[in-house]
Amino acid sequence: MGIILEAKGVSKHFGGLKAVNHVNMKVTEGSVFGIIGPNGAGKTTFFNLCSGTHKVTSGNIFFKGEDITNKTPEEIARKGIVRTFQNIKLFKYLSVLDNVKVGCHINTKTRMLDALLHTKTYKADEEYATKQAQKVLEEVGLTGYADTKAGNLPYGLQRKVEIARALAADPEILLLDEPAAGMNPAETWSLLEFIKNIKAAGRTVMVIEHDMKFVMNLCDEILVLSFGEKICEGLPDQVKNDEQVQTAYFGKGTIQKSNEVSG
């Protein structure tokens, strides 16, 4: 497997604030790649740079070797990078199937006039979206909820529907921003298995998450940010045992005390 997404010296400055500062990253195709760090570390800003939501101040981002720096979110989505956000943004009064169909729009050609006149283009796109949404729901095990209003589902299932909607765009990389936020332990574990199945289907997943147990049990590699800078990148065990990471999360005094006891 090769490198599918790479950041080289990427920075994002908001005036004098260096939200992301000279970050390098390599994501292997077919892996689950985690991004962690304390609050305010720059994780979501970095996601926004990868997905085109924010413009890069300096540095470059490459997707399958192609420079995609500062392309629009739509251009990046069409190339195969799709993301979800921290807050669930489903259409609560639409069915699960209709919510997932919305994710297909990036690959359709219908314009407003087509929709008003129900042209051949509109009908072809509707047929495509329905089949694609049904396929995704079957792939992720949500077929039984196809006709249920999204707002009537438990929180954990709503999050899965949101991820399914992103999958309907048929991305090569799926970016998940704190998918387990607000979930109870059972929902979190179910989501972990859900994401593992997405990986098993051949997709690359990047995930921001605060739940360390979740990240350590899910991710193949992890990038750690602190105050906008990369302090560690590697396998879960390497990250877990890295002193800079422990200091960033628990404070220098705690680490020193721990070392004195162990010594």
C-alpha cells in the first residue's frame, strides 16, 4: 500500500495565531489514521485544510501524488476526500434513505430546471442516487432503517447514518471529526466496529477523537498535535509511550512524578 494523502510543511495562521504550524503527515492507503491532541491543538483546523474548508497559509497537501493545496471543498470531494463534522447535520424529518441519497449529489448532473421539469437527467440521477444509497445502507448494515425518519433514531445510529451519507459520495478517504463525541460506551464500541468494517471494505479513514481508548483500539497510525505543531507520529504503542505526548495530555509534573516512582 502506498501513501494516499500527504502534508508537507502545512501551516494555517489566523493573523498572529498559528493554528497549524509546519505539520508533516503521511497516510497509508487502506489504513485508519488517527489525529489526537489536547483541546485547541489544531486538529479540526488541520482537517479543514485537508478538505479545502480552510485555505493553507503555507506548505502543500498531496492526494495520490497530486497537489490539491487550496482547491475548493467541492473539487476535493470530487477527487475522493469526504468529511463529516463534529455536530450531526441530518435532515431529521427525512427518511434514512433520503438522507443518504443527499450524499450522492456530488456525482450527479441535475440542475434546478431538470428537477422542476423532471427531465431524463433528473430521472437518471434519482435512480442512481436511490440505488447507491441502498447499496451503502446494505454495506454498513442499516438497510432495516431505510424508511425510518432520521430524527427518530438513537444518537449512535444517527451518527452512523451521517457516515453512511458521506460514503454515498463513494470517497477514497473518509474524514471523521470526533465521531464518538456524546456516545455512551456501548455506542462507542459499536461505532468502532462500524469504522473497522468501512476499512475492511477497502477505504481509508482519518479520524479525530478525544477518546484515547477508542483511538488506540481503532487506528493503525496516529498523529499527535499540540498547539498547532506535530509532536509525534507513529504506531499506537509508540504514541502511547511517547513522553512528549504524555506531557501534552497530563502535564509535565505528572510525568516527572511517574518517572520518580518508577525509578
